[in-house]
Amino acid sequence: MTMRRNHNLGGIFLRTAMAMVLVVAATAVFVAKIVSDRAHEYQVAIEHKLVLRGSDAIALSFNTALTREWDSMHAVARALGSATQDDIDRFMDAVSRTGGQVAWAGFAAPDGTIISGSNGYDVGKNVSSKRWFRDGIRVPSIDSITEVITNAQTGEPERYLNLSTPVKGANGQKAGVLVYRVRIAWVRSFLFEASKELGIDVVVQDINGDTVIDTRHHGTPLPDNLTSGASLRSKSSGVFHIVDDKNGETYAFAPNFVEDELPNFGWRVFAVLRRDNVSTDLPMLTQVTLATVAAAALCMLIVTLVFLKLLLRPVERLARDAKSIADGNYVFPEEATSSREAASLSSALAIIQSKLSPKNGVPRKPEPNP
């Protein structure tokens, strides 16, 4: 006994169309994902390059400015060894009047007593307990921690960075210590200018992790992963390292960003890429590209469906005719020309129908071909 198989030949177009929709949609999603990922990677690479270049430029600006004062201090120290008291006083006054970077310059004897200071300030005061004196009597040094002192003229507290170096006498003996009290406000001002031009915000912390300078509009705490990563880096490294925050911010930091000409005083700098400095051209280009991919996928789908309709609709009709003939009905197969296979099938069905008709006697009324 032969069992008839129930083939739903009439759903060829629908099934094929659904399959093509899924294939085109999956391909479009895949291409869009690749384009989006590559665009994001490129955007991140651009941001990293911007923040690294900005960080290097800011570090160079800082080092250039501080090195200038450092060299000036050593030049004055060499002149003090054989200078008279009047000459020393004139040197101290001249330093504080030049440029405004140095708020006060002083010369301390080996016992720690200030024997000369800008505008006579602090003369006679013993500073032997000050770190800048203890370090400066031995080697040139820069304080790792800034000093907060009340400004004698304004009465307002100001933060300073002390630079000190030994002063040798005519016979090479230690004659005392020269100190430059550099205004942090001056350092902050040129860092603000550099930050504005480069589109990079700067946060400078001392060796204790206290913030000395912050050019951001909103001085929010730095991310924990950034500060902890900074503390783990080598103190002698002057290279900036990239850190991407989970909130989408891009940072670069250097545990010690001073050049070799300056002593290591443990300051670390964090550079933050400002969002308003990031170009929106690439995201817009990505959106246009994704829209183009979607439009191309839609056009491809429409063309494919039209092609399938022209190709498979005749085959569906011939399949229904074949089923009707198999059921003993008399039908006129429509001549199909959409493809060579459809033409062959319609011709074969017509021959089969013609051969079956005489065996059945008088032909039955033909069924309408839907």
C-alpha cells in the first residue's frame, strides 16, 4: 500500500520569503555591529591620542616654567657666595619683583636664621625645622608638600612650593641655603591656560594625594581605580598611562611628570579629556553609515522578494495544478515562462493531462485555475 505524502507546495514563496527576510536582517545586523564596533574603537583611539598629546604638552609646559625658576635660583646661589650683605638684599628683592612667580626669596645661614629676605620679610626668623632648609642644606631640593602661608600684603592664605639649594662660600664651604617660594597660583594660572588651549583638564596631587591644582569646573573626586592605579605605578616613571573610566571618561596620568633636570618631589598629574573637545564628526558618520546599511538591506530585501515572487509564484500555481491532476481533476496548466524549469514543468503537466483525458471518457468540466 502506497501512502500519499502531504507536501504543502503552495507555501514555497512564503517560506522562501521568510527565510530571505531572516538572512538579510541577520546580515544587516552583523554588518551594523561590525561598523559600530570599529567606529567605537577608532573613537577611543582618537581620544587616547588626544589626551596623551595634551598631557605631554601640559607636562612640557609645567617643566619648562619650573626649570626656568630652578635655573634662576642656582644662578643667584652662585652669585651669593661672594656677595656683600647689601648685594644679597638686592638679589632677594629683585627675585620677588621679577614676573611675580616667586612670592619671596630668602637666604638662611647654616644655623637656620634668615639673614636676608625679599622686602626684609622673615629676616631673623629661625627656619632650621623647615623641610626646605633641612633638605636644601645638603642638596638642591623641591618640597614634595606645598606650604600654606599668609600673604603679608593681602592677609590671605596662599599655597607655595619651596625650591631650595645650598650656597657655597668663596672657599667652597657651606654659606647657607637659598630658597625660592614659588606661587602655586602662578603654576595654576599657566596650567589653566594650557588646559584651555588643549582641551585637557588637569588635576595635580602632591605626594600625600592632596589636590594641589584642579582645572576642572566641578572638582569631583577622581575615580578610585585611577588613583589606586597611580599609586601602584613606579615613582620614577615619567610616562603617561591611559585609564578608561566606567563612566566613559578618558584619563591619563603620570606618577612623576617632572624632567630629569629637576629633583623628584613626588607630584603626580592626572589629565582628563573634556567632552566638549571630542569631535562629533565620527559618531555622526557612524550614524550615516548605519542608516546606509539599513537602506541597502531594505532595498536588497525588496529586490529579492520581487525576484522570488516572479520566480516562485508560477511554480506554486503549477504545483497546485499538479495536485489537481493527481486528484483526477481536469485542469488547463498555465504556460509558465518565468524560468526554464517552470516552462518545462508546465509543458510536462500539459502532456500528462492530455494523455489522461482519453482514458476518462468525456472530459469533466475543467476547474478554474486560481
